[in-house]
Amino acid sequence: MTRKKYIYIAHPYRGNPEYNLKEATDICRELYKYNPDVIPISPIHLFSWMDPNEGDMDMFYDLIDFTGNNVTFYGNWLKSEGCRAEAEYFRRQRKKWLDYRLMTIVICLTILYCTWAASW
């Protein structure tokens, strides 16, 4: 059995909730239809019980972390305050991940060099 990959679906909600819910639903259906190994994680659907004006962004950030920073942005997300906050959080997380990976590569190369130099 293949492990499925979770993808966070960032999409505006507040401006036109009914339309945005339908659009996010269609996006999730299409993603799953063409790649059944992907599970879309849509905060619009998960938190439909919550008043969008009272939401805690930390819940969204936890979901971004849960998906392993697999985030896709849809709709007019640049005009959405919530989507821009998600994008900024995602950017910071990716930078941390890239900094960690770069540091790991530098350490490995240093060890290889030291090992090679010691053999001379």
C-alpha cells in the first residue's frame, strides 16, 4: 500500500463564502480524481463550523505543518488576508527547512573533506 500525500489547499473564503466553498470543493475533487494518492486538506471544509472572523491562524499553520509544507494556493489568494498569512508562514517554514538542509550538506562535505585530507 502506498502512503498518500497530504496537500494543503489555501483558498480565499471570506469575500464570497458560498462561491469560494464551491470552488475549493471542485479543486479538491479534481486533485483527487487525477491523483488518488493525494489527499487534499481544505481548511475551508475542515473549519466550516467556525466563524471566519474569529478564527485562530495557528490551527491553519498546524495543518500546513501536518501536510509537510505541501501547500498550493488557489483563487485570488493575493487579495486574501488569510491566504497571505498562510503564504508568509509557509515561506518561513520553507526557509527553515532549506537552511537546515544546506547546513546538513555543508557538514557532510566538511566530514568528507576531513576524511579525505586525513588519508593523505
